[in-house]
Amino acid sequence: MNGLGKGLAGVEPFDIMIDTLESFPTGVIADIHPDEPISSMSGHMVKF
């Protein structure tokens, strides 16, 4: 988990709202607003 903390250290805190949830046998899809903060995290993701 240290890698996760280091990878996300530069991400500013943000608020999101989870709207509609669609469940499927393979998982859940969530409608997230605003989606920009989540999208901007793509450059900070870390492989374990």
C-alpha cells in the first residue's frame, strides 16, 4: 500500500457524488459527478 500513497500524494482532495448504480453479475457501474477529478487521477495510478 505504500506505493498507492506515494502515487496519490500529488492528488488534491475532492468531492464527488455517486448517482445511479447499475449492478451486474460481474460488478457495478456507478454514475459519478463530476467525473473530471476521477479522470485526472489516471496519471497517478500505480501498479502493485
